[in-house]
Amino acid sequence: MVVHRLKIRNFRNYATLNLPIRSGVNILLGENGQGKTNLLESIYLLCRGRSFRPGDTNSWLGRSELPSATIIASVEGKGGQTDEIKLVIEGKRRQFSINNKRCTKAALMARFPCVLFSPESLGAIKEGPDARRQLIDDLVISHSPRQATILEQYQRALRSRNRWLRDSKKGLLADQSEIHRVLDSLQPNFLDLATQVTVSRLEAIQAILPDLGETMATLFPSQNVDISVDYVISGKTYRSPERDKIYTTLGSRLRELRNAELDSGISLVGPQKHDIQFLFSGNDSRFYCSQGQQRGLILSFKMAQIMYHYKVHQEYPILLLDDVLSELDQQKRTNLIEALRGIRSQILVTTTDLSFPLDFGNRDLAVYQVVQGEIVESAS
């Protein structure tokens, strides 16, 4: 996948932008707060349908009086076909389209693969389980793009179920028998989707493990350790995607926690409550590993995702590196760049300086100076 041109109007600190992008390596150079991350965010939004940064759509609108913002990208896929992706933001409303036909976030994720390295993603191991679940869900979509639709369907089912539980807690539903009847009617679809999401996560983890071990050895040859991943449901570890067993486990927990869910007003069972543990020589990396080792694990995981995506789909995802190189020591930075030389992804890198070598071999390379929402290509 290659983004050939990016157009922006009134997004963050970009009033207008019409930027041709090289198919190789694109370095966005500038001080902090100039708009480098905003540019990566605009591309990520078009590929993922969501941002990797906190905040709502109001924070996306620029400082002009315009009530809306627009992001458009011209994208070439593996078959050579060029598509136009468009996002229109109006207040809290987002509208995505592909070639002027409205589409869902699931359609974007399935068709336009993208992998992000950011300081936040490097901290995924030590952060809460949300960050680790998001890592795995991104992997799931690489493993099988149709799973983007399943994930979206599950989120809708979860919102519907939570709405009933919330209304029940607030006393808006006085008839207890009616509350249980509705929850019982929602349960088959919710349980089926929850099982599908869980199984797809386990399948994706199982499939990537060989690549994860290989990339760890390549990026960090001194780290001669065994890497594995545990999937945790209600305190119990699962490694095999056995559908019947998972379906039974989730169904039992739903029955056990029905009253607790009614008391809390929120679903306490399902993939949104599961956790993922990265094991470093059999030890939980959250507590056993140094910060450098944790970052090494996530870097290896992301690289493995890129390599795995290519093996399955014969296409490299676009790669976004947001200020990651400055977060790494010199050896890890050198190892990462050396590894990136071996893939043919289109790469966009943000950095505040070029004091360290960015040797991507014979890749087509461009350097862009970013100053207060203005971008100018400079001599590379």
C-alpha cells in the first residue's frame, strides 16, 4: 500500500495542505508542536477510522471559523488500483468514503493496512490492558481483514447490552422480569460475537509467534530468550483457540455475573475485559523486564505484524513511526533501521533532529521540514 498524495483542510494546525508523498521513506523534521504527529494522525484516521490520540472530534477541527474539516488521500493498493479515501468531520460527525461511496470503519481497516510505532505503543506492556488488547486487535485485522466487521459488530452488541444494564441501574426499567427477558434475548448474539472475537485473537497470536521470535532475535540478538503470549480470561490462561471451550466459559461467566452486571450497570464479561501477557522466558514482562526490554518486545511485535501481513496478503502495510527513534538507545535504533531496510513498506518518520544516521539503504528518501502546519521538502 502506498499513499501518493495527502490533502488536508482545517485539520488540527493544518489550514490547507496538498502534499505528494514518496513511495519509499519520508522523514518529517521539525520541532515539537509543529504538526508532525498531526500529519501521521490524518493518515491513521483514513486507514483505521479512529485516532491513536486521546480527545474527541472537536479537537480535530482547526482554528479557523470553518465548522468542518476534510482529509483526502490517494492510495495505491497491491493490484495497482488507486483509490481515494475521504474523511469529512462536522462537529461530532465523521463520514468516511472510498471513491465517493460511503463506507464503514471496518471497510477502511480491511482495505488499507497501516502499522503505527509511537511512544504510547512502546509503553503498551506496562500500561493497562486496553493498550494490549488494541495491539492484538490490530493484529487480528492483519490476520483476517473480515474480522474488522466482526469487531465492529461486537462493539455494537456491547453498547446495546450496556445501555440496558445502565438503564436498569438508573431505575428506568422498573419491571425486573422485563430486564432479564431483554438481557436473555440479547445474550445469544452477544455470546456468539464475543466468542468469535476471542477465538480470532487467539488464532492471530498463535499465528504470529514464530515471526515474533524471529524478529526479536533479529532486532535484539543479545536477547536470547523464549518469547510467548498468554491470553487471560477471568484470571485463567488460554493459548489454544478452542471455540467450544471459550463459548462455554463465556456463557458460564455471563450467568454467574448477571446480578453483578445489573448492580454495576456495565458488562463484566467479554473480550473488552480480557488481558494479554507477554512472557519473557516464562515471566510476565510487565514486572520482570526493564523498560528497554519491554520496548524491544513491542518493537519486535510490530515488526512481526508487518512481516506476517506480507506473508498472508503479499502486501506491505504503510508504516508510521512517530518520534520512536528518539525513545530508543543507539543500538536499538540502529537495529530497527537495519531491520526496516529489509521491508518495502512506505515509511513516514517524525523526528526533531537528524543528528543520528537514518540509513535506509537504496530506498527513495525525502526530508520534509514541518513548521507551524506548513511543510516544505528539503534536500535529503
